[in-house]
Amino acid sequence: MVDPVRLQKFLAAAGVCSRRKAEKMILQRRVAVNGNIVTRLGTRLQADTDRVTVDGQAVTTVKTLVYIMLNKPVGVVTSCSHPGQRTVLDLVHVKERIYPVGRLDKDSRGLLLLTSDGGLHHRLLHPSFDHEKEYEAEVDGYIPDGALRHLADGVMLKGRRTRPAAIERLSGRRFRITLKEGRNRQVRRMVGKVGRRVINLKRVRVAGIRLGRLPEGSWRHLTAREKKLLLKAVHPDHAL
């Protein structure tokens, strides 16, 4: 018999949702184990013998984990469901249940990872893991070197300074910025603090995974090498 596992971890590993959303579903009385509704977040189960249902539908662990990159276009919402809006799941067609890793706002484009691997999802999003996100930004006018240094050193957003960032100028109005955090619309808000406005924002890298030449609106499975890089980044002791 395998060791007991927390219910929210089981749901994430099964590709139902993230751990955070699983906790909400448990509190909403939508999850049952062996026919009994569960409301306590610390509940553990035997993944090999206990029967789990969500909204009455049986949940089984995912046999094959899926790792996908998408070149998200502007105007598409990073969400599994958003009534009246086109979402990233409308662009990716696989039989497995997947969900996006993090967010890329509707007005931005570029690299977005999607997966059925709940553990990977959690580790890529958790701030303690320091995974880099690299963006190419174009602003509405010339941006001075002093403003770029200010962005690199950190600016105040809602009373908290952003972490130091790597900055590389690409032209008078374009630069590359690499962050180790992911606050809501962070690059846009940071640029606003130095008196400019972002008019084009593209994410080109997450951890060791680069967007490359994938056409906008297209998606593909990660290569074996990319998957190895990603799993090694989130699981340093992963046997590869």
C-alpha cells in the first residue's frame, strides 16, 4: 500500500486543477472520497484504493503527464473558463485535462506553459523557487538609461519594492527584462512608475524554456530535452 496523500495534492496530480483551486473546491463541498463529502483541507487518502469524485464525476490519476508550450496571442485570456471570452484552452486541443501555469494578461503575448502535472504547476508558481521569466517590452516613447536602471534596481508597487531585475536595452523604446517574481501585470506597472506605457509585451522564456520560433497562436508539446530542463529546474533531485 502506498503512503496516504493529501486530497488537494491528489486532485492536482490527477490534472483536475491546481492545489489552490482544489482547496476551494473542497470547501465548496464538491469533492467526495468513497462517497463521503469532504470539507477538511487536511484530509488524506489512499490513492491506490480510495475512490474520489468531483461534482459526482470519478477522478483517476493521470497516467501520462502532458507538458505544452503555447505562443499566446493578444486578446486571449489565460484561464480555463471565462464566459464570453476566448481562452488559451480554446487554442490547445489535447485529450488530457490541462491548465495554464501562471498568467499572461490578455493584452500580452508570448510563451505560456500548460500542463496536467499539478506538482510542476505548484513549484513553477511558488515564489520561493525563483524561476525566471523573460520579457521583451516596447514602450510609448524613448526610455532613458536612468529609467532602465530604476527598473533594474526595483520600484515600489503597493508599498513593496520589486525584486532586482536584469535589463538589456534593445533600442530606444525596446528592452528585455528578466524577473524572478510574478505580480499581477508587473512589467506594465513597473514601466508606469518611470513615466512610460507598455504598448507591446512578449514573454520569451520561463525558467529554461524559450519560445523560439513557434508561430503566434500555435502550440506544441515540449521536447524531451525541454521537459528534462523543466523538471530539473523544479525538482533539483529529479532522476533524469
